[in-house]
Amino acid sequence: MRRFSEEIKLCHRGSFIAAASELKDTMQSFFQSSKEASNDTRRQWDALMTQIEPRLWADYRDLITTDDGNIDTVSLIRWCLRHDHLQQALTLYTESMPAYWVDNGFVTITERGTKMAQMRKDNEDRREPIFWLLTAYNPQKVKRNKGDEEDEESMMQALLSKEQKIASEDNTARNDAATTLKKIFSTPLSPEAAKERLDGIVSSLKEHHLIIRNETELRAWIEELCAAKSSGQGTVSVQSRPAQICRSLIPEIEGNKNIPLPSITAKIDLSGETVSTKKIWNFFSDLKEAGWGKCLCHIEREPSFKLKFLRREGFIDAPMTDAEMDTLIGNYQALRDERNQVNHARMDEGEFPTAEKLRKKMETALEEIDALVKKYKH
């Protein structure tokens, strides 16, 4: 039990699972010994068990009664969640899931995928090819590598060509989105017209497997500012979403030599209770496309794009449907980002501002994994 207690604190995945399995075996032997003891010894056992058994069962029932010979990662994550070890559960989840997917038949690497990983990853990178593909490979990051044999060289050249095409399409789609967003402020639009314009941007990006990570926030403040402008509202509160976006954006642009501040910036006074709607509008109207693309509209690949690309190119086999893949990777990315946010000690709240929201997200993610295990485990 001492080792298990220590591993809860350290949360090293392999040794944590090993310690949990060891604890299970020890406790099962302990309970079995109490049943097989002599009468005198049994009376001593009974007295001891009366004191400690309720606590042991309350704390460790889930681990002791699992049907598996060894405790698997998901069982241990659930135990951590039930006992409020949220950060340990989060660590286990983010570090263990790629291997868990492989072990349960969601994903398998092909011979072609093994060759590609061996030629692409750095020589000092000791990760297994499948783990490297799932966690480190980036189809948008063009990297020239050649194989030693003619067929390998041909494969890598074809891959390079596709990666270059992806990178080019990615840049074009991002630039087009920034240009279209800026045009919203060329003439006053109603909130409905602005929404339609934003719908078009989202739809166009989706064709390239791109999403706007901050879409909800972006829609909210743009539609709010369009409503104020089109209705002739002279001022907006400095606490309004458009004013707050402007307030946070100004110092960010000042620190970026490649994005000039709009000339109207000097005339915007955010120290009072209200600010001119026209000045806020003109600020966004005059902001260069680079400002929209880099600071306001955060575009990224769909979470499951890489996995679908690897499957399409024959580097992995994955029997999941596209919808199942979207859910699996979407959950993993959301929780991985939360884990990274904790590690980076960022000041904002992240996606899960309360422990209960994080717990529910992890429980939902584990339920989705249970369904996939039932469907695909060999």
C-alpha cells in the first residue's frame, strides 16, 4: 500500500499501474488468508477486519474487484476520478491513451507506416513508431527525408508532395478567412448579415478540414458590434465584448513588429464607462489582414485530421468511422490541452474552470472509449 500511495503522488504511468495491480493481488490474498486461518487466528483476523475492512472496501473496492488479471489504464483513471485525484487522472489519460488505442484495436500501424516513421523521426527519438505517428507527426510540417531504397524514396517523395499541398492549401484558406472577416467591417452589416458571412467562412474552412478554435467568442463580439453600429448606437460599454477585445488586442499588436496598429488607436479612450462605437468599428476596419489572421481568428486543423490523413495514406489501419474518430480525438485534444495548460501555468481558466466540469468531461471520454473497446477489441 505504501508503494501505491507513493505512485499516486508521482503518477508515473507504468509504475502506477504496476503498483495498483500489486495492491490488488496483496489485498485479495489478505482477504483470502482471513478465510483460511485457524479458529484462534480467525478470531484475531475478525477483530482486525472489523476495524479496517470497511475503510479498505470504501477506498479500494473498484481496484480489488476488477475482473482483469492486471488493472488497466481506464480502471485506474476511474479510480482516480472517484477519489478526487483529478490531476493524476488527467496525467494518466493524456499519457496513456495512444497506447491504449493500439492495445484495443482502434489503431494499428502498417508496414508502410513503420517505414515512414523510422525515416522521419529523429535518430535520438526513442518513441515507438506508432506512438510517434499518433503524437508527434505533423502533416503540415514539411520535412525532407529520403529512404535508402528506391521504393522508400518514392514513397517519401510522394508524401512530401502531399504535405506541401496541405501546407499551401492551409495558408490560402487562412488568408482568405482573414480577408473575408476584415470585409465585414467595410460597410455596416446587420447581425444577421454578419452571421451569414461568418457561416460562409466556417463552411469554407471546413472544406479544408480547418476550424476556428475561438468561433463562439468571435461570433459573439462581431455580431454585438454589428448590432450596435447598424442600430446607430453612439457608444458601447467599455465592458462590452467588442471593447474588451480591442483592449486586449492593442498591447498584443504593439509587441508585434509585423502588424501595424490602426491609426485610430490613439483616439480610443477605454478609461471611462463607455467608448465610441464608431472608433471601435474603425479600429477593426483598419486592422490589417495579418492582425485578423494572427490575433483575432485562431484557425487550426480539425482534431482528427492527422489520424484520417494517416489512414488515407496507408500508414495506419483504423476501423473506426469518421464520426467515432472525431469524438475520440476531440476528447483527447480537449483534455490534452487542459493538461498542457496546467503545465504551462497560464493565467486564464481554460476550457474547464471547475473540477466538476473536468470530471464530467473525463467520464464522458471514458464512456466513449468503453463503447469503442466493446466494438473493436480483437
